[in-house]
Amino acid sequence: MVDSITDNAWPSLPLAAWQDTYETLHMWTQIVGKIRLKLFPKINHCWNSTLYVTPRGLTTASIPYGTRSFEISFDFLAHQLLFETSDGITKTIPLAPRSVADFYEDVMRTLSELDIEVKIWNMPQEVADPIPFDRDTKHAAYDAEYAQRLWRILVQADRVMTAFRARFIGKCSPVHYFWGSFDLAVTRFSGRGAPEHPGGVLNLADWVTRDAYSHEVSSCGFWPGGGSVDEPIFYAYAYPQPEGFRDYPVQPKEAFYSSQLREFVLPYEAVRQADDPDAMLLAFLQTTYEAAANTANWDRAALEYSPKS
């Protein structure tokens, strides 16, 4: 590899260099994520659908299945998809260049061999021109180096975002990966309800969007980019967006409000090249949260952790 895990915790991730792998991996994570969505008990804001960062990749965490449980994990060090069950059975599928259709068939066959029967909707979500998983032979790339680079960034983002999450005692999401939008996010709640969201996010069902934004939020995360955004970014937004939010002064100086995205953006490259990436990212997360909380008059004294002196 160009840069080793120990030498560079914040590797470069130019979108053009791994676009094909990105698109394929996006579909693979959707397949695995939909299995969790189908079998895990429903949790508010669709939190039963998300994946989580691990020291080796991404995981569903434990999924209940009758009196058993199982877990599916992407291992970006050994480059395999790992299946583990509570009755001690382990199976793996290699992560290598292969079509989405082939991957889908292999995943469903492996589950059947584990006596886990599940049917998922085989249509991808939140992408333009979706192709059913079982017919997708277009996406078939897997560059192990760039898959690992993505995971390494997720490890760092998860670590810093978890520290940021710990400052809040109100309702707050886990730090989790959304396979529909392919981003890592954490969301804070004011405790107040929100106007009904208009929906209309690509081919995502309106009820999903409305459930996600049923209450007033300040949300932030990491996204590798896509579409008109040609680089990885950290982002932060509020729903509903309060008056004055977009003009609120935030840090660091490299951050800006994107009228197109309707959110604050901090280019990943700025964080990667900073003398102290953690401090820069935490400043962005904190000041953009303050932009939402202050302009929307959140009860910050009741919602934020204040250690006793």
C-alpha cells in the first residue's frame, strides 16, 4: 500500500481514484444493511437499519433470529465478509472484484446454509438509476487498498464523533453508518417535535424520511462524496433549519455553508492535513451544533454534560 495503517491514520481518499469500488461497496453494504433492517426490531428513526464501525470494518452487530442471534461483518483487513452465529458457526465470503448480483446470491445462500431465512427488497435505496441486486452486473469493482482507506477514515471519524457525542445528555443517536446515503452520522435532539418533512429523497420512501426527521435535530457526519460533491467531506445540518443558522460563525476557517447542500461543510482534506485533525474536527462539530442550538433556542443547560468542578 502507498501508506500503511500505522503511518497515516487519516489517508487520502480522492473520489475519482475509487469511484467504481465506491459504487460496488455501496451496493454490498445495502444488501447487508437490509438484512438487519428486515430482522431487527424496529427502532425510532430507522436506527434498526444501521451498521457500526469496528476495529476491522463495519458490522450489523448482533441480530436476533428466534432463540439464536447472528452478526455479519465487513472485514477490511482480511477482506472478507464474516458470518457468526450464537451457536458457534462461522462462515466467510471473500471481498474481491465480483458483481453485486454474485455477491447478493452468495450472501443469501450463506444465510440459508446457516438456517437463517430472510427475504429483502432487492432494490437499492437513495441512488439514481437503481438496479435490482440480483440483476446488477454493472458494479463489480473492489480495490482492496481504497476499501481499507475508507474504513481507516471511518475509524477516525467514529472515534472523534464518539467523543463529541459524550458531551450531550439529551436524546442522541449512536455514531452509525447509513448504508442508503453511505455516510457516518451522529444526531442530537432538542426534545421538541418538528414540522413534517416533505420527503422526496431519491427513491427513499417518504415515511422513512418523515420518521427520521420527526423531531428537531442537529446532525453531523462524514460522507465520501458523490454527484456534484467531488471530494470527501464532513457535514453538519439542522432540521428544521432555524433562521440565522446559515450565517452563524463556525470553526475552523476552512468550513463554510453550502447553499446547494443546505448544510455546513468541512473538506476532509483540510482535516487530514491539519496539525491536529482531532481538534479541527471537534471545533467543527461543536460550533455547528452551537449554530443549531443557539439559533433554535435549545435548552442547552438541560441537554449538555457539565462535569462537576
